[in-house]
Amino acid sequence: MQLPAIDTNLLVVLDALLQEGHVGRASKRLALSPSATSHALARLRELLGDPLLVRAGRQLVLTPRATALAPQVRQLMEQMERILQPPEAFLPAKLERTFRLLTTDHIEFVLLRRLDPHLGNQAPKVVLHSRPIGPDAVEELRGNRADLAFGVFPELPDDIASEALFKDRFVTLVREGHPVLARPLTLKRFAELEHILVAPRGTLTSRVDTLLAERGLKRRVARTVGTFLAAPFLVAQSDYVVTMSARIAESLAPLLHLRVLESPVPNEYTLTQIWHRRLDGEPAHVWLRGLTARVASELPRLRSSPA
């Protein structure tokens, strides 16, 4: 017998009959007429090939098959009731969950460190597990190997949802006393410098190279690093330059005695959080996305020009 052929309403009637052992009491429990309950009993007898309730004097008693079925049917009904119950109200304070994030140290430095105290206050049992974002971020979200990814995403497939979080822009960092500071930093002079490329996803070029190519120029990348936070320390001890996030550069420049210069290849970009659409309405995920977006909205405004 195929499951779609079974009238699940009959299971409700069967449970009442097996619990009450009486058609009249079962009908009152179900708010059905005695005739409708008797009709359902007849269908159940045919379906199960057993009389289920038989007369013993002036009362009905369960058959051995009915006695064996009673606890199984009750358990099934309890499971159905749990499945069909509305979800409990979502309370972050009770949430025990690990969220898996694909990100960069840029996001960790600018956004996640500001998110942390909010998480500690609202959901102290939540764990954030961050790991570097790679070129297969979309597939990791699709395969449920990650919950959220953060970065710059020019194009996304239809099954991936996104929300803009905050803007950043390019600036160029050099050490105090760098020879380039003697004259204005033109685009040509910029291209001739020794550059550090920050490549969290392992790429060999960046948006800077694309913008230079559009102007017929090419730079020399002397060093490639995987994190934004490593680059300023290299710049501080060398004549390398790095073009990177203004939000990171302006925070670290005073500590490392660096100069923040207006980049000759200006470019503002938007950092975004993305997730698979199956999680659009999942309460815990909605809460985390909303909290992240609120913290992002409270970030300081970008300066119009470097300090």
C-alpha cells in the first residue's frame, strides 16, 4: 500500500478509538457524530483486515491487533502534533549554534570585531567560525558548508541572496620618509613603484591592475600576501607601497608611522554579505544577518580624503 493512498484523518480516528475503546466516547473526543465515527471504524477494519473493536457482553474490547497498534499509533500522533506545532518564539539568548563564515581579515578587522560585543550580549552561546574565503564560496553556501560569506561580489547566481553592508575605498600606504613623498603621486609614478598585492583568494591581479590597464599602464608586484593586515607591516620596513582599504589604512597608519595617500586609481567598493536562499526565513540566520547589517550601518563614515 502506498502512503499517499492513506487518509491520514483515519489515523486520528483510529487513535481515539484505541484510546477510548468506545465509539461514542471517541466521537465526542473527535467532535464527530457517532455515525461518522462508526463509518470511519468500518473503513479502518477493511484497511487493516482486523475488527479492532469487538463486543464482549455490553461493551467493546480491543482485539490483540488493536492492543498492539495502540502505543504505535499514539506515538505517531504525538510526532505529528510536534511537527505541526508553530515554532517557538526565537530568543537569541537561548541560541546554541555555530555559524560558519567565509571572510577576509578586512571584514574581521572592520566589521566582525565590532559585532563581537553585540553577540556576547545577545547570544552568549553562539560561536562564530571564520575561515578564508576562496573562489568556491558560492558552492560552499550551496552545499551547506558555510552559512554566510562576506566580500565584494560583482555577480551572483539567482539562488544566492545578498545584502550590502558598508562602503570602502582605495588609498595608498607608504612609510614616512619614502622618496615618493617628495613630489605629487602621479599615475605614472604610482605604476613605477614596488607594489604589494593583497590577494585573500589567491589571485595574481586585482582591481588596481584592471584600472591601470584601462589607462595603458602596468605595475610591478614585488610581494603578494594573503591578508590585508600583513601588508602595512611590510610597507613600514621597506619602500614598498600597498593600495588597500581606507578603513584599515587609517587605523594602522598612526601606529606604524605610515602616510596615507590619495590613490591615483580611485575606486570605491561595497562590501556585501551573501547566503543561500534556503536560509532566507530561518530565524537564527535572519537574526545574525540583521545584527551584522545594523553593526555595519553604525560604522564611521569614510573620510573624503586621506589624513
